[in-house]
Amino acid sequence: MATEAQSRIEDALARVTPSEIEGTKFDQVGLRDGLKIVEDYLRDGEFGVAFDHLLYMVIETDISLTSSSVLFVEQTAAALGLPAPRVPVAH
């Protein structure tokens, strides 16, 4: 799921020039290397923090995910006792 989110962010970034990124929702720390950040948190056993960063990547950029990834997000949120975040489904 984090791989999908990172891929969609990279695809969006590839469609614009660096000057077009400045000041947009993609001009934030932790997006270009978001997958590595999530993996580092998981490796350290920080599952809740990894999930929080993953949500940041998806929600801040308004990217859509496959229905199976959205289901994963909803189930993970429920398991952590969190409300289900609104994540658009890719068509």
C-alpha cells in the first residue's frame, strides 16, 4: 500500500516542473521519500506512526488508491481504534 501511494505521488510529480511544485500540496517534507519513512517506522516497530505517515502521504496529496488499498486503510484504522479516513478510490 505504501508502495502504491509513493508510486502515485511520483507519477504526479513527474508531470510537473520543479517550479510548478513549489507552494503546492506536493511541496512538503516526507512525500518524495515517504515510502522509506514508512519502511523505517515499520522496521522500528512503530506501526501506528508508519500508518499515520502513510495517511499523511495520501490525504495531503489527494491521491486515489485501488479499492483493495482503501480497504486496507479502513481495516487498519479500525484495528487501531481510529475513524476511517476518506481516501478516494482510483477508477
